[in-house]
Amino acid sequence: MGTSTLQKQRLIAIWLYVGVGMIIIQVLLGGITRLTGSGLSITEWDPLMGALPPMSEEAWQKAFDGYKEIAQFKFLNNHFTLSDFKGIFLWEWLHREWARALSVVFSVPFVYFLMRKMIDRTMVKPMIILFLLGGLQGVIGWYMVKSGLNIENLYVDHIKLAIHFIAALILACYTLWFALKLSTPGTEILSRPRLARLNIWILGLLTLQLIYGAFMAGLHAALAANTWPDINGMWVPGNMFSHNSFLWNITQNQITIQFIHRGLAYIIAILVTIWWWKAAETPEHSLLHRVRYLPLMLVLLQVMLGVLTLLGSQVKIPMLLAILHQFTGMMLLLSLLWTLFLSRARVR
């Protein structure tokens, strides 16, 4: 393989890594939007003209009037003035604006690479999938927002919120995997099938955990029980299955959702510790051996931040701790994807 080809792949990989970073920021902006109650402040989806905020008092008033028509204003924020509305509008607008920036960052360099013939045939299919996932994420986002633009719901549907969140993580993971294929030397990819299988199991449980994290956020479930290590004085709350429907309890019951979220955290922490111990058997010179501490440190930090966020949720959920908790969860996911890539022994 020529040096020029390696340089081209490295440049494309850098572009993809920047994309991963921007997706992470986008998800964090979504978290802030959720915590500030800003997600329903923009009641229209205007991909082009919506890039600009209201440019006059008349335009601001029109946007505010649209917000006044939904349940969140009528039953929760009916004390809002135009100034209050501008405050929540900012976060949702920034969230959507960053999504537009993401589309530019992905599309403009892509056209440049295409014109310079830097994208070979093996990259075409992954690129198509990448753009389809990005477009799908925008559609899912609006589908989620629409679930709260009515006179019945105070917030967006938490299940649709979880779908939006997981779709963003799938996009980030796919982009990272693509970048790793272009930038990781084949000599660093080891054949460790047992370690890889354990890694896959942890990733599966972590995905479920992240779904329940979205349920926690969407239902403000941390406010239902803010004690630790017990749950409102109980180890197994008696009202976990208060509803006749098992499915309802595990998707709607705040206490049940929090119990599952806590339990998964402990299980994942134990499994990551076992994985770290087994990963110590890899060759000392290998990249996998050197980075094996990363998932362990992140999972321990994640549990600690989760506990602190829970204990701080007396009247409302502490924003800084909640965002750090979300960020660490995403970093744990990406670090485990990296270690899986390094242990699968599949050289491009």
C-alpha cells in the first residue's frame, strides 16, 4: 500500500473522528435541552429557514404564540413571559443548529474527497450507510418532538426519546468503527474470541442500560427515589409491579425503571472488571493491553456520577452531574467498541 493511500485514509479517518466528537456534543446538547425543558419551544420543523432564530419582536411573538398552543405552556409554563420563552428557545435552537453544522461537516469534506478521488470502492457502501443514518436521526428527532406538540402531553414521549438517543449512539458507533478500520494498523488487531464475546455481552447490556437511562431522563425517574444504596428505604421496592401489565411496569413505572437502571449498572461494573482482568493476558506491547484500563475507569466513574446525580435530585435533577453522567456513559460505550475492534482479529 503506497504512502499516499495511507495519507488519504488517515485524512478521512480524522474527518470521521471529528464527526464522532460533534455527534457527542450534539447528544449532550440534547441532554441540556431536556433538562432545561426547552425541547418543545420550537413547534415547527423548518430545516432551511429555521437555521435563523426569530429576527424581530413580531417573529418572536409568533414563535411564542405557537408554544402557547401546547400543553407544556398551558399546564406547566403558563407564567412564562416572552423573555422566559427566549431563554428556553435558545437551547433547542442551538441543538438543531448543531445538527445542521453536523450535516455540513459530513457533506462538504465528502464532496471534496470524492472530487479528489480519495474515496475508494470499499468506502462507498459505509459512506452511504453513514449518510442514511444521519438523515434518519433527523427524522426520528422531529417524530419525537411531535409527540409533545399537543394539548395532552407535558413532555415528549420517553420511549421516542430513547429511540432518538440510541439512534444517535448508533450513528456515533458506526462512524467510530469506520474510522478505526481506516486508522488502526492490522498488527494491533488481536485474535481473542473469548474476550471479544464478553465484550459483546457487555455492549449489549450497556445498550439496554442506556435505553433505561433515557427512560430515567424522560420520566424524571430520579425524583421518585433519591436515596442510595436503598430505594426509598427499601432494597426491593414493593410498588415495582403496581400495574397489572408487566410491560407497563418496566417501561412506565418510575420506581421499576430506576431499580432496573441501578441493577444494570452494578452488573455492568462487575463484568467490565472481569473483562479488564482477562484483558491483562494480552501481549504487553499491544494497544489493547495498554488501553484495557479505560473501560474500567469509565464504568467506575459512571457509577459514581450516577449515585451523585441521584442524591442531588431533591427538587430537580442537577444539570452538571446529569450531563457528566451522560457523557461518561457515551465514552464507556465508545471505549468498549474500541476494545471490541481490537480483539476481533478482523483485518481490513
